[in-house]
Amino acid sequence: MDAKRRADPRKGQPRGPAGRSGREWAVRAALAGGALVLGYVGVTFSLAQAVAAADPARAYALAPYDGQLAARLAETRLAEAPETGGSRTAVALARASLRRDPLSVRAVPVLGITASGAGDTRGSQRLLDYAQRLSRRNLQTQLWAIEAAVARGDVTGALTQYDIALRSSRTAIDLLYPVLASAITDRPVRAATAAMLAKRPPWGGFFIDFASGNGDSPAATALLFEDLQRRGVAISPSAIATLVNRLAAGASIEAAWRFYRSRHPGADPASSRDERLRGVQTPSLFDWTVVSDANVTATIGNGTENGGFDFSVPAGTGGRLIQQTQLLPAGRYRLAGHSLSIAQAEGSLPYWVLACRDGRELGRVTVPNSATAGGQFAGQFVVPPNCPVQTLTLVARSSDQVGGVSGQIDRVRLGPAS
């Protein structure tokens, strides 16, 4: 029995309890070697994918057989081309990428851009058409398409590519918003942009908000917004306020007022606005603006239709509380209003002051204790001809009372004296 167990009747070769034939060992060695090779390839490919974004050259060195990695490195070499002469290398990598993967959309723009740079307009356009058939979500392709449309003078075509890029890539917003916000200084671009935004693309509202605070010309942005208003496109109050303030700071206070009045048809330069102090969420300089101060607690509107401005100032502290810019023509004006819950010594009562833009004070109107005259207060100012812009401000005086100064103004209006 032992002899039978030690011999393989089919092979006639002796086998020990742990013995293996030479062929079996060869097969096992081959399988083990294949597993090692596959494991190495898998590990290097995974590593290449992990470092591809940060180090395309290293990724390609780890997996030179991968067409997508070749295309990524081609993009990098093309970007470096002006400094290193790398366009030839970029073209070679892009071609290698397409040989390995004909659907490598990253590689096509590299070939197209270099063809365009070499003056091969027809070849570049053919490659662009191919790239767009492969994918309209590739940002490099869309940037290339925008550049090609601009080179042809095709404003509408360029904005169509803008639309595609902004719909499909978050990165495109950071790249294209600043360019478009500055390009609207050109009338044809501005008109085409208004027509595009009138179609309510998903990125439109965000661009309007961006343009209100950015771009080369706030005056051009105001013209765009006016066009959008005629087309029925909604513009957020915050965008309106931001642009009004930019116009006042950079263009002219008159331009800022014209734009503000186009959004507030009832606004009158000869009187203050928002008599009930209801406030707006994002005020412009022509709206009531609460002055920011860490020592002061102040709110306007109170979330009610009746409005009102509430304030509380700690003992020993004073300063500006709320203000509104005016464009009063020269003449005599009357300030009148009503207060609640103000109770202070004579020297600690708050007051209204009207001052010119250069700091000249035109007078003060003290707000008496609310128990006096039923809380009513009134006074007059005279605006001289050489003071076209004024600021009306409520100021708190310092108080020695433990509770400081507090109260409410629920109504105030500055207008021509009758």
C-alpha cells in the first residue's frame, strides 16, 4: 500500500507526501509571476491616478500606456510651451493619447490650439468640431471654442459657448465671470449678454450679483441692468444696492442717484426716504444705513410694517447710529419726527445732524425726551449752493446713566420747509 501511495500510476513518477511534479511547479511559478505583474500594474496605475492632478509627469511615468494620463500631461506641456518650447512635446503626447484612446477629449484641444497657433485655421476648426462631438463638458474645449468665436468676431457664438461652459463646469465661473463682467463695456457684448440673460440661464442670477460688485465699469453694468429691467429680468436688491454704492464711489453720485431712482420711481432728491424707517435688507447709501459699532445695539424695521429704529448705547459711550445720504438742492429744509422711550438729561439727548460731504455741519436738531411734546421733535436746516451732497445722521451723546442711552425713532422726515 505504501508503494502505491508513493507512485503516480498515470505518470510512473514517484511523489512524496508533499512532493510536486516539475510541470506543476512551473505552472505555479508562472501563475505567481503573473499575479505579481498584475499586482504591480494595478498598484502603479492606482498611484498614477492618485497623483495625476498634482503631478501629471509622474503619473504618466508610472502608467505611460494610459491615454488619459498622456492627454493630461499634454495639457500641462502646452501650458508651459511659451516658456519651455514644449508645444512639440505636447503635440506628441496628444497624438500618443489619441492612438491609445480615440475618445480622449483632453488631447484634441491640445492639437487644435497648436494648429491654430501655426495658422492652420481649417485644421483647428475641424479638431474643435470633433472635440465638441466627443464632449461639451470639457472646459478646455469650451474655452477654445470661445476664443475661436471671438477671433471670428462672433459675439453671439462666443456667448453661446460661455453658456455651455457655465452650465457644465464650476471652474468656469471663476474663469469666465470676471472676463464677461469686464467685456460688457462693449455695447454689442452688453446687448448680447442682456439677450442671453433674458433667457434665464441657471447661472444668470449669480452672474448679475457678481457683475454688480465687479468689472471695469460700474456705468456699463448700470446700462446692462437697465436693459435687463426692460426685459423683465429680476435683479436682487443686494445687487442693486451694491451697484449704487459702486457708482457713487467710482463714477459719480449723480449717476448713482439716477440708477437708484430708476429702481425707486417715487424717490425725490428734495426729501429723505423711508419715513417710517422700515429699512431694507441690503441698503445703499440712499437708504437708511445702521452704522456698525460693536458697542451699539441698533436695529431698523423690527420685522414689522410699522418699522422703527431701536437703539441702545452703553453708559459712557456715544457716536453715530444711523444715516442716509441726501442730494438736497440749495434751500431751507425742515426735519420732523417722533420718538419713544427716550429719557435722558439735557446734555445726553441724541440729536440729528446734517453735514456736507466735506464735513461742514449745517445744523443740529436735538431729540427731546419722549415725554416732552408727546415725543414730537422738529428743526430746520439751510443747505447752501456749494453743498450738493449731504448726510443726515442720528448721533448718540454719552450718558452717565447706568443704562446708557436707549429709545426708538418711529418716524422721521426731512423735506422742504413750507
